[in-house]
Amino acid sequence: MKTEKFSHKIIIRIRIECPIQADVFSRIKKTLARTGIHIDETVKIAATKTKAVYDLVLFSESESQFVSALETLKEIKKVKVLLIQDEILQLHKGGKIEVVPRVRLDTIKDLRMVYTPGVAQVCTHILHHPESAREFTSIGNTVCIATNGSAVLGLGNIGVLAGMPVMEGKSVIVRQMAGINCVPLLIDSDEPATIVTVLQKLAKTFSLIMIEDIAAPVCFEVEDTLQSLVPIPVFHDDQHGTAIVVLASLLNILKHTKKKMQTVKIVINGAGAAGLATARLLLNYGFKHIVICDKAGALYAKREQDMNPYKKSIAEITNPEHVQGSLSEVIKNTDVFIGLSGPNVVTKEMVQSMNKKAVVLPLANPIPEIWPENALKAGACIALDGRTINNALAFPGIIRGALDARTKRITSVMKFKAAETIASFASRKQVVPDFMDLDLHRAVAAAVKKAAL
């Protein structure tokens, strides 16, 4: 799909007026192409005997490239730019979510049922039967998604306000794919104790707490501490959603490449939340040969440079051959590369140094460690980035299943069943299935619920 191929670029819609002659519009398209602009969509919206008006959806690498392209268009006689509109900003105007009632309020009778005096009956019932709050309020189908904005996508520490569109986006996904209400919470603090206290005090409002885009190692401490304090699941999607989808991908990749879980050699670049969680889940599932790299190179037992307790813990159970060196050295003679780090850190030469039937999963967003097409040109047999291997395949069903089971935490077995279900929905030609398949999310939910019970 063109939109997928260029989805990392700036999307802008322009409206132009030009003479009706065919060669003029052709010159416009050639001019834009020459400046590096990709035209994704062209719609003629009006025309007279002498003039035509078109809407063009353009993909640009940067604002400066777009401005330069507009200046070049002005050189074509009688071409006017009537409108410039940022498509993404336009979509987000007013936000992506809202709160809407589930009951009618059309009459005074409705008011008395919804509010006073009728609501007192429900309050009294819950007072005597606290467990029924999930049934007679929105609590049973409501989760929160909390962030401090310290690790938003590939953008880094951009703060809570700039991180809100991501929280809204995930809220839309959870609602659309799993029918769950999701409330974003912006916690403006880098102190784990503060984040934990806020969420603990609010926990009775929800049946599950998601934490999102909180940088490591703070996210580990928040998740572990909070889970020990509240009787509902705490789920960090950056860690566990990513790990589950990577496991699902590898289950199908092993079939495609005819490699074995016990012998396949995996290198993970990125020792943050996603990297460490993915390594742990793969180890728990039965993978044996995993090396994790960060900016200082391979993690190994007794490494001193740039370590924290979480890196030390994972270093004790990964890298059985005590490999040392940079990513370019570690990736040699491996079978699978999993990128959970940053943009453009893998070269074609590094892919060429891998074993035959190499698999490259560069999952950094929005710009991957290497573009899949470049990895394929370098000899990889499978190369997919975060637009395909995406945690959105996992978290709606996992959360739905956890809520339906009323479980107090999400276990490794629940994660395994989610991954196996996702893998089973992929066709022979796919590594992972289509995110838009609602049956997939229902099946994941059912598998997670069964595992929980």
C-alpha cells in the first residue's frame, strides 16, 4: 500500500488551480516528483472551460522539502495554490476520543432513573456488595492508560502533553477492537514513587491499568511496585505487547525458514523496556541463544559499562557464549535481528554478515533500524518493520481477555497463548495476520481468558 510505504513522512493536502490543458497538470506532477514529493492521491473537484481545481495529497520528507516544492510550483505560469492543509493535524482537531452516555436522558423520568433519587438504590447495593461495582458501573469495562511522556514512540522524552495523541490513539484501538473504555492519564513526574502513588489512589476507578511510554528503568519499577499494591492487572504494552507480537512473529518465521527454536541465534538491539521484556518472554518460551545489545555493545555477565540492575539481571540469563563487541560484530553469523532501538543503526553490510535465510525485524518507530526493502536487497529472506510487527495486534485482545476473566495479573502463560493465537491467524504467506480482523482480537481475548481461568 502506498500509504503504508510512505506513512513515516509528512502528509499534506494542497488545492491547486491550473489551466485546463493536459500538459500543465502533467508538468505539475513532474515538478513535484523532481523535488522528491510523492503524490498519493489526486482528485479533480471543479472545472470550467479554461481552468481546473485539484486536491493533491502529498508525502514529504520534511517541511523544508515541501516549502521548496511549492516555490518550484510557482514557476509554472497560471498555477495557483488555493489551500495548504496538514492532514494529520486536521484529523486530530478536537482530539480522537470523547465520553458518551450508554443510557438515554430524554425525559424527567429518565433523569430520576439515571440520577437522584433512583441512583441511590445502586449506591446502596454497591455499599453492601462492593464486588458488584464492576457490574453496575463502568468500572468493569474501563481501563486507564498512563504516561509521563518520557519515551514516546521514537521521539523520546517529549513530555505528557505531546504524548497525549499516542494515548488517545491507543484508546481508540482498545475501544474499536475490544469494546473497552480507555481513559488517558498524564502524570507529570519522573519519580517512580509519585507515579505509583497516583495510580494506586486511582486504581478503584479501573479494572486494569496500562502504563505507556515511560522510559526504562523507571517503567520497570513502576510496573513491579504498582502490581504488588493493586488487585488488578498492570500491563506495560511497550514491554509485553511488543514481546508477544515478536514471539508470534518468530513462531511463523521458524516455519518459513525451517529453523529450530533451540538453535536459532537471535540478536536484539535495544536494552530498554521492549528489548528486555522481549528477551525474557522468548527465553521463558524456550529460545536459547539470545544476545542483547545497547549503545555500549553486547550485554554479558559482569559487564560494568552502562549497566543497571535490570540489564545485569538479563545479562545473567542471556548471551550463553559471552559474546562481546558492538552490534556490527555481534550480528555476524546470527539468524534473526530484532530492532527495538533507534533509526538507521543497521547497514546492508551487517545484514550480509548474517547467516543464510537471515530474518530482519527492525521495529523502531517511526524510522526503523534499517528499511525492510534495504534489508531484503542485502540478502535477508524476511524483513518487516513496526508497521507490520505491531503491538496493536496483541493488546486489545489481551486486555479484553483479562477483563473477562477478572484476573488480578497477566501471567506468562496468558502471553504465550496470545502469541500462539496471533501466529495461528496468519496465512501461509504472512508472518502476522491483519490487524483489522476483529475475529483475531476476539480469539486472542478468548485464549487469554481461558489461560487466566
